[in-house]
Amino acid sequence: KANPKKFAKGIVIESRLNKGRGAVMTLLVQDGTLKIGDNIVAGSDFGRVRDMRDDRGMKLKEAPPALAVEITGLSGVSSAGDEVVVVADEKKAKQIAEMRKNIEREKELAQSSRVSLDALYEKIEEGDVKELKIIVKADTDGSVEVLRDSIQKLSTAKVAVKVIHGAVGGITENDVMLAAASKAIIIGFNVRPQADGRKLAEQKQVEIRLYKIIYELADELKKAMAGLLAPNKVEKIIGRVEVRETYNIRKNHA
């Protein structure tokens, strides 16, 4: 059901840049009636409907519910699936668009601030990292305690190494969520990520490092903090065959 007397609401089907017309967006009107001159917000873009056409290229002055139309007048190219809303004036449209851009920017900054051993040295030198947080998952309680002690002894004057959580068992979704929230690295000793945990780690860009020998773990952490660590080992599962790609350790670029 839809009310054609309301301000229009809809969804972006596709959007592109046209040399002669600027940002061109196809949208489906889901509620209300869209009119020429309406101030709209689509995702983090805003503007005024300057031109509106149907699927045959015929110019329209208004579009009722359930009609797909092509419009121009937006400040940028929106993404398919973005919500489109008509607002009272251009000032309000701009405010909403700016607020959404700020939210997107904060999300991007949060992603870029994820800690990785490969980039740890650079972040330490730049002063971005003063505390390296680690989550430890191991096969036994004894291993967890030994790892906790070994890792925390690696702290230096520039960066404190802290184990914020240690437990027995495979790496789960909860471990990944904790790592994402606290910007931590997950270390697995003689354990592996569960399928859902691995998938979520990829989505959240949380780094998981797996080890079977304690001194190798400590050695890699030391090298990461000194800028000597090689790029991360990449593991790919192809069917039932596990392929490992290993890279040589690079020299300290400093």
C-alpha cells in the first residue's frame, strides 16, 4: 500500500555518470509522489530533481508509487540499494547527506585503524599504536598461561603488549567480535578458527595468526615491532587441499 499524497520515498536501482547530464540515477518510487523540483537525499548524496524520465525516455513532471524513473540533479553517484527520500528544503537535504557522509567516514577510519602485524612497525613509529592488544586461544590452559606470560614480556618503551583475553578452544565469532571492538590481533596456538569465525574475521578485517611453536610466535612479534616481519602468510583452502604461500623476511627499511 502507498499514499501518493506524501513526500516520495524510494530505492536506487542504479546510478552512473553521464558526460552531458552529470549524475543520472534510476530509482523505484515506493511511496508518495516524486515531482520535478523536489529536494532529495539518496544515500550520502543530495540534490534537486531537475529532469525525470520514464523507461521510454519520455519526460515526466511527477512519478507516482510503483513507477521506476530516471532522474538527474544529484551531487554524486549513489549506490544501488540506497534509500531515496524527499525532504522539505535543500538545507535539510544537505544536512542529512553530510551526516551520512560523516558516519561512512567514521566506519572507514575504524577499518583503517585495524591493527596488523605487517604494518605494526609503521604505526608504532607514527605514534598511532602505543598498546598492542592480543587475544590468545590455545589447546590447553597451560599453553594459554605460558603464552600470556611470554607475550606480555615483549613490551617496550614505545609499545605495551597486552593479552586482553585468553581461553582454551578454537577461534569463534565471539573472539572476532571482541578483537574488532578492541582493535586486537588474535593468536591461535595449536587451534584453528571455526568456519563462522574465519568468515567474520574477513568481514571485520581482524588479523588471525596461527602457531604451533611458542618461540616462533615470540620471534614474529619481536620482528613486527622492529619492522623486520615478512608479509603475512596467506592460507587458501581449495576443496580439501590447503595451499600455503610463504614470503621471505624483508630487511629493516629503517
